[in-house]
Amino acid sequence: MKADVVVVGLGAMGSATAYQLARRGQRVLGIDADTPPHANGSHCGETRITRKAIGEGDVYVPIVLRSYDLWREIEDASGESLLEITGGLWISSEKRQVEMHVADFFDKTVAAARRFGIDHEILDATSMRRRFPQFNVRDDEQGYFEPEAGLLRPEACIRTQLALAERAGAELRRGERVQHITQSGGEVAVLTDRGEYTAAHAVVCAGTGALELFPAEVAKRLRVSRQLQYWFEATGFAESPVWIWELQERRNAIYGFPSRGGVIKIATESFSGEIAPQQMYESLVAPHVAGVTSHCVKTVPCLYTCTPDFHFLIDRHPSMDRVLLASPCSGHGFKHSAAIGEALAEWVVDGRARLDLSAFSLSRAAIAA
């Protein structure tokens, strides 16, 4: 098959890219080793937090703001419900023992909200106890509340964008593994376990597959970690905001969502091994969150593929100028994926993206070292 663009990987970034390319009239071939959405990557688990003020860096704010608009456009085009605004509460203190992806996450979030005019409130411990009594905050903790934060339904987002891509003419090959990508002149060849395809361009959004498909000098800088998500029985959280809490005396942050059907999803990030459900409850949940029982209904793992600095990697392949690399997301990419898919489609079709993606280049020190 000869395509305009082959999209390798159809998860968060790949589904968005395939859809945005197809709606621009490109002949798109999408290939995934699995059948997305699935539980073998980074997008599973029913919910993902979305927020407008991004503590990981100002460069992300225009991306997520555009994604907010795109999620609504995709909802209108499909009739699906993808984005739910719940408000978001971030809790931190000077005694925090962990950082969320970057140093000074809380302070940088506040600074971003002020810089970009994002609606927010700063709350002291008394105000948080009054408004959100489910959280056992300490006197020296403070909160940032963002009314327009909320949650995305990742499996639905991926399923919907792939359906829209197919409606626009994309051909999607599920359960097919890409083995090798080469370029000769102006043509890219993609070899899979079922055949070979050619195209004018390729976009590689392979997640954990990046370790096999990216250049060796790049792949060696990436790492994959298995992260558990937990669902506990709970009462009183149906109207809760989404929340992130940089804890004291624990080298973890925890985050969570409103309950659904008497069950609440709470998770953490651990890069030194999985935390058993009972340990998760006793150490990280029970001391901090009221109304949650020790009964863990289920756990679901997801796979983070991370760069050394926890920022994204989006750039041209160093030796194939018609191949774009768009992975990994480093554990915080889903909320940005709609706009990144659009930017990648613009990069292919127009030769440039309206969003500034230069901060995610291969030349930055963390990747080039």
C-alpha cells in the first residue's frame, strides 16, 4: 500500500495524529501492535487529569489550552463525552518530600496561572478543610484550586479519534507490529510482521515501542516503568474535584478522581517498584483521605516511557528527514495529545506547526548527552 503518511502507534498521540491527518485529506495508514484502546500502554485506566496551568513548564500551557478546544470539537463531531470539568485541587507545602515531574511544581503551577490569566484560587488549610473535608490537610499546607481542571476519558478519546479517522478515510491496521523503518530519497518504507508499506512521511508514536524503533543513541536515554492505578471503595467523593497532593514525610505524590458507583481511583508514581494495594492504602491513602476503605476493587497497570528530564520528545528523526518522532510522553502527556496530534499533522502537511514544539527536541541536553 502507498500512503501519504504512516502513523506508527495508535495510542494517545497516534490516534490524534491519524485523525488530524485524515481530516486534512491525507491518505493515512495507521499501524499498532495491539488493538487500541488497550491496557498494554500508557493510556488505560478510565480517567486522566487535565489542567490548564501546567507546572511542568510554560511551554505546555498553549498546548493544553488548544487541546481543551479540540476535545470539545471532537465531542461535537462524534457525540461522545470525553472531557468532564470537575475543578482541580493541588495540595502542597514547604515540607513536601517529592516533586511532580519537576522541581517546585506547585509554585510553577501558580505562576503559570497568573502569567496566562487562568482562573484559580489559593487556599489555606482552613479553607480547604471547609470546602473539601475529605482531605486531612495539615495546618502548614496550602491549596491551588483551578475551576476548569477536570478529567478525560482516555479509552473513549482514543476510540473516538480512531473512528473519526476511519470515517475520514484512514486505513488502520491493528495487531500488526512494525519491525523496521527506512528512508530512501523521498520515500519511507515501513516493514511489519505482515508486509511492507511505503509513504511520503511517517510519524512514530510508539510508546514503549520507541525503544525498538528509535535510533539507538536516543532509545538508550529512555526508560519504561510499570505504574499501578488503584480503585478503592469510598463514600462521599461523587462531587469531588480531581486532585494532586505532594505529601509530607512521604516520597510520593498521590492523585485522585471523583468516585463513580462508590469506587474511587487513587494513584501515585513509583519508579522503584510496584506498591501493593494494602501498602498503598495504609501508607498513602488512609492517613490523608477520609471515607476510603481498605477494600481495593481492582488495580490496572500502565506503562510510562520517560525521558531523563520527564519532558516530551517530538522531533525529526536524526537520519530520516521524512520521519517524525513523537514519543515518549513521560507520564503526563494525555491531556496534551489532541493538540500535539494537530501540530504533527500541520508539520507534515504544511511543513511547520503553529505550536512551538522546540522545547521537546532531540538536541536538548537531557537527550543529547
